[in-house]
Amino acid sequence: MPIDVSATSATRDGAMQDPIIVFDRVDVTLGGQRIYDTLSFEVRRGEFLCILGPSGCGKSTSLRVMGGLLPISGGQVSVAGRPPSEAWQEIAFVFQSPRLVSWRNALDNILLAPELRFGKAGREERQGRRERAMDLLAMVGLAADAHKYPSALSGGERQRVAIARALAVDPQIIFMDEPFSALDPNTRQRMRAEIEQIWQRTGKTVVFVTHDIDEALQLADRIVLFSGKPTTVLETVAVDTPRPRRADHAVLAAHRDHLVGLFRAMASTPVDEPAAVS
Ligand SMILES: Nc1ncnc2c1ncn2[C@@H]1O[C@H](COP(=O)(O)OP(=O)(O)O)[C@@H](O)[C@H]1O
Ligand SMILES: [Mg+2]
């Protein structure tokens, strides 16, 4: 029977357009300071979305809002069709620091995630969770390191455990907050390639925060560029260069020049003055 390719790709495109997270004119005030100015953007189901912006513009804050950890003072946010406070089962976090429990080995650190979220496993479920955790350790290249404690793992290996732990609760969405910025440049580069492969294999929606233009260009389907405070979306850049991407690709170089220009313009804009008057 002939395969209807057009229907398949239409369905896939349709899925990619389907927003799984919506920020609609969101205001956030912290410590009396207005952080967001009616911030609006969407994350599409299954995409790798990078949030890029200067330090202090509210990138981490946006993940806290999406994770239901921070109330907003205006606008609306929906995550998987629900308010963030009701969507916690759909999400998992990977932070800059791996936040592993030092007295549990790699495997038991991963098993902690389903234990905390779904409760202790019954006898028959225990084996399934272990097998799944071992599969995830293999996916992040640590099949032989399951019984190592965090102190015996390198920085990159610890971060791999943190990624496996996030996947262990099978979330629809993974939030990553500058997860590789504490790693050495070689490890960072390797981890970027790995997270891209993991994303492709698992089909998760990834929201990845970074202040590194090249990191965003390597990883993102779309880049949402945040302005300085009070923060709005300065620009959304779709990056459709085939993967895996070479940093010297001409289209990426053009995007880079453009983004570097926008960063420079932000840096030279005095605070408390509008970025542009038209
Ligand atoms: N608990 C808090 N109280 C007051 N201000 C805060 C708090 N958390 C963050 N901020 C401020 O909110 C702004 C955005 O912070 P953050 O989201 O961490 O920025 P980014 O991740 O983009 O570097 C910063 O100016 C920061 O100082
Ligand atoms: Mg941050």
C-alpha cells in the first residue's frame, strides 16, 4: 500500500504548530520591580525552543512561571492546556547545577524522581522503574556508571544523570536553565550534541534558557529573544538549518550577526528609557 507522505508531514507540521505553552501579556513584579512588560510568546508542541536574552532579563523567571513556582501579576499563562499550578505532572527541570543527592548512586538518583512524583513503587512496579532508569542511563551514555555516587562522576556525567532524572517521570515538557554553562567548553559542546539527539529520540518539548547566542543557534527550532527589563519579546527567530548544525553554516552566521547586533543595541540602551521611539 502506498504511504501517504503528504498526510504524514501535514500531521507533523500541524503538531508543531500546536502551542503547548502560551504566555499571553504576562506581567511579573519582583521586589517592587517590574520584570515583564506584557510578555507574550508561545512554545509549540515537540519543538526545541531557546529563550535567549541578557543577564537579569527574566529568563529563569519565565521557567519559574511556567513551572507554577511564581505567581504572575497580569496576563495569562497556560501549560498543556492548564494553569501552571495544575500542570506540574507534565514538566521536569534541568538546572545549571545537577542537584543530585550525594548519598544516592546515579541509578538511585534517577529513581528518586518517580518516587517523589508518583510515590514509592509497589513490588511489581519496582522492576519496571529500574529497567526504565537503566535505559535512560544508557541513553545518556552512563550504562556502566549506574552504581557510581555523584562524587565519582565528572561535571558532565552529573549533568547527564540530571537529564536522565528529568526524563524518568516521562514529562511532556523539559525546562532547561543554562544546563551546560558550568561545564568546560569541550564537555559543553558534547552535551549540546547529546541533548539534541535525546530530544530527537524522545519527541519531548524542550524549553532551553541560555544567554549564549551560539548555543541557541545550534539547538533551537526557534529562538525567542528577550529584551532588557521591563522585558518583552524583541524578536522570534526561526532556525531551519538542518541538524546536526555546523557553526560555520552561512545561514547561522547571518542569524548570529543579526542577534549580536540586537544584543549590542540592548547593551547601549540606557536603562529606564525606551529602546526605540517611532
Ligand atoms: N526573588 C526575587 N526578588 C527580587 N528580584 C528578583 C527575584 N528573583 C529574581 N529577581 C530579579 O528578576 C530579574 C530577572 O531574574 P532572572 O529571571 O533570574 O534573570 P535571568 O535568568 O534572565 O538572568 C533580575 O533583575 C533579578 O534580580
Ligand atoms: Mg537565569
